[in-house]
Amino acid sequence: MSRLNTAEAPYVIPPEGGWKGSTWYKVRVAYNKSNPVHFALFFSGFLSEGEGSDGPQPLQYNHVHGSTSGSENVPLRELYYLEVIEELWCERDESIHMKYMLPDTLIEQAENLNNRNKG
């Protein structure tokens, strides 16, 4: 488990092998310490250039999407906990048409996982 470099930063369990830029991940997330951990989608956005002990980190234009927060896009810096489950799709590897279709499909899958876990 790594912690970003600020006192208020979230706990982050990055993907094995490190982050990829502009990539969608299936994650488990909590918005604060009393929020239950649940499935969502995370877009990594641009990565830092630093090569520290944890390698490049999500820096700009990252967000959790399609979760129960009441907000469409919540940036990593506002989370309490994020754990990457698996890489789903890298935007640089797909066509522009897929870029705009896939997130809706992924959101539906994340909602189905959350509903299945409630029952």
C-alpha cells in the first residue's frame, strides 16, 4: 500500500507493475472513513514524471466515475481509499469510437457488481 506525498492523501493500492496513463481500472473505493468500500471505475489521466520508489503516479485529469458518490467525477485527491482490482482499457490503444462508448458499459458493470454484493 502506498500513500501519496501529502498529509491528507488517500491510501492507494496501485496496479501490479505500476500505473499507465489514460487507462480505465476497476477499483474498490471509499470516499471517507465511514463510507463502505465499493466497486467503481477509475481513469488514471496524466501521470507524474517522477521516478520515485512508487514510480509515476496519477497526477492530472484522473477521476473515479460511475459510483455512488452523487458526483460524476471525483478526483483521486478527494478519496479516502482506492485499491486497483484490474486494468480494463487503455484509451491510447483503442479507436475514438470505443473511447466514448466503453465508459458507459463499464459503469453498468460496476453498478451490477455493487448490486450483487448488497444482496
